Amino acid sequence: MSTPLESALTVVVSRRVIKGKESEFEKLSTEMTQRASAFPGYLGATMFRPASPEDPEYRIAFKFRDRETLTAWEESEARAELLAKIESLLVKPSEREVTSGIVTWFTLPGQNPVTPPPKWKMTIVSWLALYPAVTLVFVLFGDLLAQIPLLLRTMAVTIVVMLLMSYVLMPRMTRWFAFWLFPKKNHDVR
């Protein structure tokens, strides 16, 4: 039986908006997120705005608990109604990729759909970020952590480390190791 983290799915959608339609697009995207949040299994969403005025690409990443809850959302009338309006504001149709697990740590801005590197490479780069992060937490807070019961200590350390990994370390590590993780891809990181 899979755990919730193992079955969770992340959908990364790339949308290139017609110049001058950004405000309308963002309003509809916000409404889409609000509607999705009312569906069972919804775990969150993030919108990444264009990296530069020359490139109108928005990336939206949203997560659902499992395939069934994602399918229920994607087949809903609530989504279909807004999707038609959103698509009318785009230079070309949306691009969409469904991933699971830590694959979403290994994405480069402007490269969608997400094609993950081999698992062994993801493992090595993850470890290169994880080892110093955990070591730093213990160097800085080791004495304080030693006074906390094991379960609470483990919870505190894993929360801090996962936040660091997801929001600070892995985006940087992916950029730094792009030459190795994505050797046959264009590395135009914006």
C-alpha cells in the first residue's frame, strides 16, 4: 500500500500568454486555483510568473493526493469552464506534464514538459544537498535538539530540512548540476 507522499501527483502546466492579457490570465488562474482547492485530494498550487518580459511563459504546478482525485478535478465542469477561457488567452495551447515524488525538484525554468534525469543522478544530487543541510542543522541546533524527545526532534529536523531542500537547495543544485543532469538539453536557465 502506498503512502500519501508516494501516490501524490504534481502537474506542471506551461502557458505562454498573449501580450497584454496577463492580468486577465492571472485572474482566471487564481479562480482556477480557488476552484481546485475545493476538490477532495487537492494539496496546493504555485504559479511561477515569466522570468523576463521577452518570455511570456507562466508555469503552474499543482498537486493532488492521487490519480483518482486528480482525474476527478480534471474531468470536472468547474475546471472545463475556466480552462476554455484561459486557453483563449494563450499564444499556443498549454503544455502539461504529470510527475510524482522528488522529480519536481529536478526541473529547470523554461523547460516544460518535465523530463526527469535518471534516478541515480537525482539521488546523488539530492544527497549532495541533504548531507550538508542536515549537518548544518545539527551543528547549529544540536545541543538544543538533544534536549527534545526523539519523535519531536526528528519532526523538527525533517520539517526544516525539507523546507530547505524544496525552496532553497534543490532549485540551486538543479541549476548548478544542469550540465550533468540534463546533458542533451539546452541549458538556457532563466
